[in-house]
Amino acid sequence: MGCRKSAMHCIMQILLSNVKSLIMELIKNRMNIIKQAEKNCRIWFDGDIWQQCPVDFFEPRYWKNQHAIIGQAKGRGQVVFFSYQEQSFVLRHYRRGGLVGQLFSDDRYFFTGKKRSRPWREFALLGKLNQLGLPAPIPVAIRLIREGLFYRADLITQLIPNARDLSTLLIHQRLSSDIWLKVGRVIRQFHDAGVDHSDLNIHNIMLDEDEKVWIIDLDKSCLRKPAFAWQRANLERLYRSLEKERQQLPHWYWLKSDWALLKKGYQGLTDAAT
């Protein structure tokens, strides 16, 4: 019996590996990924969006000198918004928080291969989510700089037009019942597609001017078989972030009844009064 289980496990691992390879190939074909190499630097970008992607594109000072910076965002990583060819983009430098980031380098990671690196995994995942029609940022380019056994990295995505995160909105106003239902529905769409968001919090949910809900910052997130345990953990993390802001901010327009609406949307209920 034990040998049979072991054999089945090996078969499942092979099938999973083949599926992942197929997904990567589909993403590569769909996104028209172009690779550039220069010394210890590797760049991958979507040739359907940009015709070129010089290394300078990953340097905030370059866009500053071009007078192209249109904003910045606070957070663990350095985030700059810039305009180029009549479009807007987000440049994010990968950084780590916590004790490891404080004791060692906050932006160097141990290199174990391109497909295991944080920028490539997020780049590929975003490509897959866009193929599935899920409301996530469109990936444009990544840069990976090798430094011996380590690497540094950056990601560029398209900026979601006229969107603000829910945390910013809730500081100033309550959100309608319909919006909370939409948030729940969108989270459910991600979960049904097998998207395990590593940091689903109120800062990573956006609302645009058409009241469309977006989910961002999928660093360290992954595709996996839908399961109650990790899906519940995602929701619990989101709830804790709402409670944390409520306790720390003097003005926070969120009630627990709003959470009930979100859960109704997640469960597929369409009427706030249901």
C-alpha cells in the first residue's frame, strides 16, 4: 500500500511539473517575452508592450531625469510611478522586511534559478492571471542582477488607471454595500482559479473610477489546488488588516457589517439584504 501511494505521489509530481511547464510556455507565447542579457544582468519584457527595455528603465533616477515620474508609494519596497509612450507604469524594487531584512541585506536574495526567483514567479503569475481575465496588474518587464550567490531584482507593471487602494478610501468615507459585495466576489474569483495571495490585505485591493475591484502585489503568491484551509487563511489575513487599521487610525470608516457583506459576495450571494 505504501509503495502504491509513493508511486502515485511521484506521478502527481510529474504531472504537476508538466502542467507548470505548459503554463510557462503558454505565458511565453502569449506575452511575446523578449530576453536581454548584459554581463550579470538579465531582463525579460513583453515585446507586445515595449519594443525595447534598456537597463536604465529600472532606475528611478532615469525617469526622474526624464521628468516622467508621476508619483511614488510607501511600503516595504521602493515603488515609483512613471509615464512612457503615453502610458503609465509602476516600477518596484524587491525588498524584504522583518528580521532578516534588518540583520542582512534587505534587497538581496539567494539565487536558486530563474524560475524560482521572486521576480520571475510574480511576472509569470501575473501573465497567467491576465490570460484568465482576472483583475490583476499587467506585467511588462523584470530585471534580475546576479551578484555571486545572490540577486537583486525589479518588476515593472502597467499602472491601473485612476485607482486607489481601499485603505486610502476608508480613511475618508464608507464604501457602499455593492462595493463590499464586489470585493468578496473578486476574491472568490481568484480563489476559484487557485490563486493563493501571500499578503491579502486592505492595501492590496484597489478600486478604480468605474468601481472595478483589482488585486495587486502578488509577490510570493502562487497557483495551487483550491482548498478551504489556505482560502480561509487569506480571508483571515484580510480581516486582521482591517481590524489593525481600525485600531490604529483616528478615522476609519469600516464596520463589521461591511465584512458580512464581503463574505456574502464571496459566497455568491448577490443581494446585500439576503
